[in-house]
Amino acid sequence: MAFLRRVYVVFLGFLGLLISIGFRSVFSMIMVHVVKSNQGEKEGLFGKCNVNGTARDLSVTYSVPDTQFFQSAYFFGSFLMQLPGGYLATRFSPRRVCGLSILISSVLMIVLPFPIQYTQNPAPVFIIRFLQGLVEGWSVPAMNGVISAWAPKSEKSRMVTFVYAGAYLSPALAMVLTGVSACWVSWNASLFLYGGLGVIWSFAWVCTIYDTPTLHPGLHRSETDVFSKEGANVSKGSQSVAQRIPWSKILRSLPVWAIIFGSFCRNWIFSMMITQVPQYFKDAFNKDIATIGFTAALPEVLMTIVTISGGVFIDKLIKHNLLSTSHGRKLAQCMGFGIEALCLIGLRFVETSEIALTLLSVGVGFSGLAISGYQVNPLDLAPQYVSILTGLSRLGTLGAILSTLVAGKLHQNNLQSWQNLFTIAGSIHLAGVLFYGIFASGERQPWAEPTETRPLLAPVDSVPEFSRDVLEEDVGDSKFSKSLFQPKRRRSILNDFDEDGNPSWFLNTI
């Protein structure tokens, strides 16, 4: 069987989100580890984790509200750059935008331990977290831009959910690794580990991934046939697409707002899981760092399993005409968020760690179904503007900002304050179920109908007798000609035709 290049794209995308989203969880766990509780070392987190003395190798004067502001700085920076990130991914090469985003964030991750250890002033940590949020705001819209080009219509749900499974498995892996390394190696070991992995991944992504199948020189015949048969059309050039984005129609579209509100709800609880739930198990049940890592990881592992299986399940329902695309998206979203909302509200009445873990695992686990809803939806509504819609949907990061701010205000180091926080989160999710169920759509929107498109891959037998040599475009004195953002400029004539079947190597790059 021929190696499928789109499988490699999905695999590397999965690893990218596994690493980059892990940055958030690693930092959260480190803050739980180095910020002392009021109970003191003997009874609290530090007294129970003292292998090789690592529990006491760093102690900072930050307060719990300080750590919440560090998280808010990250999410605020990410919020500011979501829409610009979507535009950058549309205007330039989405592959390189994504790679550059994670590369810069990884370098900042490696730098982060130094201000934590050598300064007691929280300002440098705040600035680094804000900068990480800014650059990571590009990554998800750009990632969606690449996946959109590589996903055949019958595989959209499963490809997107496989990639985003990395984001939801990430907290589980990061919490376990950070908990173990903080006890057995050093408090900063996971910061250096994740930063280094991010740098390696960035170079692998930029050097081996192509923006579209058209640009890939080694695409196998069997995969070429798949894209020729059912691959989505793409626009003639990224510059052309960026110049004719129907902003007013997009912003007036209720299906688009359904995606944004779905993202808002998802970010609210996702922020809680990776930044606040470790603190919840410490405050409410007095768990140590290693136990917290394993406990908080379980819901994320279950969510990853449901995310992947849910994507395959929804694809099959739609492919076999058992559900329309719209009904399939609504089923996934409403079932996932509905079960999660009930479990979150149920935590209000829980006073034991075992039942709390069970409800969190069931609720967060089943929320993985929603990824086949709002997360895949931009590919349905407007394939050529998928990075823009993803950038807009990522404005839902506001939910993460508000979640951390509300937690900072209501947090009282006791069980009751956490019960109130979970009730608020559950109520917001119920509102998300209603809004998405009423206003969402799975059909291409009228404002997204392409005016100028060409096939992603043209049939080889329609190719005139041109040389097979690779041509290189002359970009002249363009100030972007040497920019890291520019897409690859080398391409084969064979698979590059306009809508009339004529060679279009002279057109602008995608």
C-alpha cells in the first residue's frame, strides 16, 4: 500500500498540537508546584513530594491570584492574534505561519525558567506568557488552513478530529510528565523538555509539509486520484483570496456565530481543565503534585478517545446519508456539550475526590464529540476562508480569559468556591447547546460560493505536452520574496491548471 501523505500531515499536526497546547498545562503544573499553600510543607503539596529534595529546590513568592493573571496574560495575547493569525494564514503560507508560531513559543518556553528562578518580580513572567499567547494565536488558524487543503470531503471530520486529538491528549501527557519530573528530576525539567521538542517539531513541519497536495512532488497516484475525485476546490492565489474576503457577510452569519459561541464554551472549560483543575484537587482534596498529574490526566485521555471515534462515527453517518451534514454537526455538538454541562453542574453536590473524578471524566470525555461539531464546521461553511473562520472562532478564547478571571475572583481555597465555578461552567455549556442547535449549519454558505476556482489536481491525461522540468516563479523585487511567510515557489507544471485546463504556473502562488 502506498504511503498516504495526508496521513503524515495529520500525524505531524497531531504532534504539533500535542506539544504546543502542552505548554499551558506544563506551566500550570509548575505554578502549583512552586507556589506554597497556606497549609505549609508538612501537610500540603510540598511535604508529600520530596524525592531527591526536588520539592524544595524552588519556592517563589507568587500568590495563587498571580498565577491566574499569568494564565490570563497568555489567553489575552492569544485572543488578540486569532483573527490576524487567520488573515496571515490566508495571505501567506499557512504551513510556515504555523511553524513559525510554535518555534517562537518554544524558544520562549526555554527562556521561561530563568525569570521564575532568578527574579521575584512577576512582570517578566507575565510578559513572556503574553508573548507566547500572541504567537500561538497564529497556530490553530494556520493548522486548519493546511488540514482543509489536505482533507477529502469524505474524511473531513476524522482528519480534523485526529489532529485536534493532540490538543486534548496534550494536558493529560503534560500533567503526568510534569508531575513526575517535578518530583524526580527538577521543577523546570518539563519546561526545557517541551521547549526543545517544540523547536524540533517546527523545523520538521516547515521542511516536510506542503501547503496543498498540488505542491507535493511525491504524491502517489492513488492519493492523486482521491483528491481529483473529491478534493475541495481552492482559490487561485492567497493574495487574491485575502483581497476579496466578504467580511460583512461573514460577521452577519448566524452559523459563524454558532461556531464562535461553541468555541467560547469549549475554551471556558478547557482553560479550567488545564489551569484550574490541578488547583481544585489540591484545595478540595489535598492531593500531591504527582497524584494531581495522574488524576487530572484521566478526563483528557477519555476525551481524546471520544474525539477520534466520534469523528469517524459522524463521517460515516454523513457519508451513508443517514444524517445531513447540518444534522451531523448538531448531533455531535449538542450531545457532547449537553452531557458535559450536566456533569459539571453535578459537581456542585460532590464532596469526595472519587466521585468528582468520575463526573469530570464522563463530562469532559463525552465533550470530545463536540469537536466533530464546531471545530470541523468552518470546513463546511467556507473551505476557501477556513483560516479566517477558524481565526474568528478562536475569538472564543475570550472564554478562557473570563474563566481564569472569574476563578481568580471566586477562588477561596475551599470546596464551595470550586462548586460555584463548576456550576457557572455547566450553565454556559447549556446555553451553548441551545445556540448551536438553533443556528448552526453544515452547508456551504452563499457568500462562500467560489467565483474563481480551479481543481486541486488536474487529470494527467488532460495535460498538454509541456516539459516536466520544475519552474521557479520570478517574484521580482517583492519585499515578501524572501520572507519566511511566503509559500514554496517551486512546483511542477503537471498538476497546476486553471479552471479551463490551461497551465497556470504563471499565476500567483497559493
